[in-house]
Amino acid sequence: MSNPEAAPEETLCANRDEAGAAQPPMIIEPRDVPLGGVRAMNVRRTLPQRARSFVGAWCFLDHYGPDDVSVSGGMDVAAHPHTGLQTVSWLFSGEIEHRDSAGHHAFVRPGELNLMTAGRGISHSERSTKTTTVLHGAQLWVALPQGAADTDPGFAHYEPPTKRGLGWAAQVFLGELLGERSPVATFSPLVGAELRLEPGAVLPLQVQAGFEHAVLVDAGSVTLMRGSGEHAQELPIAPTELGFAPLGVETICLTAGPDGARLLFIGGEPLSEQLIMWWNFMGRSHDEIARARADWQARIAAAGVADPADDAPSASHPGSSRNHAAPVDPLRFALPDDEPAPPLPAPPLPITKLVPRRQ
């Protein structure tokens, strides 16, 4: 999924606060982000935010729907680029058609994982299908660590089995949880699952003490209990909220509210890097982001797509893609086959130049 905001913020992503200390358990409330014009989808974004940029290597979480596509227009995102990350698509209802520049053509359906690896550069498009009446799901990104940021683009599809217990059901789409292991490879230790709890159900989870974890509540409500005994910490989580639990415990217990709960449970080993995210690019410096933008614009110029920066004040700024010292590489990005619409141009870069802080 793209981040087609007209003026996306350049965001410094880091695991620690400015004092260098681990952050405590917290509730992260979503912010509404409109993805286009009047009839565009609206998403609820919980990552990244000022309070928290990472959960393990998970660095982006958009939660959307349920949307009546006859009103919202559904998802219609033309070809756009990504670098330095993986995209994770998970639906509760509806269907999305995916095409990418590595030659993959697939459909995203409820309860099925589509994971795309951008690596050094990929482009893809996403459109809800004509049979979709209600679109509802989540799009997540995973930052690739230093050694994997320039890996080859790729794609994986997986239909995780449903495991059931007393009052609960689970689908583990990444990593390992509840005795289930996903075969999908990741570049850092991760876990990702959909959990469904009946009213009042209690689900104890044995987790990795070296992982950070988070719970996104899609429907209902849940209380997260971290640890046990006198050191236990309780965190009630309402619909659309993200509850964050720092590393250091081996047990997390989830208790559903009176209406039950459906949620996404994610986690991973902390990523000990400071990265910059802008638009659909993840990098380690402003210049790396500017280079990716310049390469994408050079590629789509051949398709007759103009660069919005040509008419923007940032075009004359030292940090702009036009003034980037390195020569552009129009062959870095390819385009998906059989696209019905022109690719999306990248927004102009911000006026200011952001440099990651040292650890």
C-alpha cells in the first residue's frame, strides 16, 4: 500500500526515546490520514508516531474499514515505489489485486498473507476488485536491517491454518506463536498473528522476552496483562488503539471484553538502527531518500509523468532530488505489467534536510 499523502512528513524512526531509555507500556491512539480526494479511503495510522516509531522492526501500521466501497471508492492505488522495507497485507473483508515490477500478480483475501520485499527497489499497484463491497484490513511495513536493505525484490503468499482453543482462534502469519510457525522468511526476528477471542475469553501467550510486542484492536476490546505476580502490568485497549508492551517478559495474557475481540498481535526483536522514512521509502540518510526519489522520477519520466518538484519551492533546495550529486539510475525501478493508469509521482521533498542522530 502506498502512502499517497501530498505532503508526507520525513520521519526519524528510532527504538529509544531521547534519553536513551526503553519506553514503558503505552496506548498509542490512531491519527486519521485521508489517502486522496473526497471519495478516498481514510486510514487510522498508529505507526509511526512521535511516541513510538518501531515495534521490533515493524515501522508502519495503517488500519482501515470497514468501508462501503460504493461510498469510499475502495482502494485504487496506481504503481508506486518502495525501498528498504517489506509490506505486509492482511484483510478482514474484501479483496485486493496486487501487481508488482518483479512480475508477481496476486490477490489479497481475508485470512491470507501477502508479503512483498522491496529491498533495493520495487514498484507495485493495489486495487480493490469489482466483487468487493466492504473493504476492511490493515497494511503494515517492516524495516529491513542494514545487511538486507539492498536485497533483491521478492514476494510471498501464505494461507496460515486456524488454530483453536477454549474461546479463541488464531492465525499465525509470521514467526512463531501458540505452537504454530509460519514458513515465511523474514530478515529479522518477528511475530505476526490475527487473534479472535470470544466474550470474556482469556488467552495466555508465551512470548520471546527479547521481543517488543503490540496489540491492535480491530473490534471489541481487550486487556493486556504483561508479566505476572506483583510485577504484572495491566493495559486496557479499546477499538482502533495500539497497545505497546516493551521487552523483558515471557508471558502476555489477553482478556477479551464483553463483546469479544478481534486483534492483530505483532512483535519483534528491537531494531538497533535509526532510519528515515519518507513517503514510501526507508533509508539511512536524507541523501539516500533523495536518491531513491530521483531514480523513481527518472523512471516514470519515460512514461510521461511530470515531476511535482519542478513547480515546488523544494526543487531549488540542496536536498532536492534534482540537485542530488549522484547520477540518477532510471533502471533501478521497473513498472508492473498491464497497468491501467500512469504511475504515481513522488511528492516534492521537504525543504529541510534531516540527518539521523547517532546512538
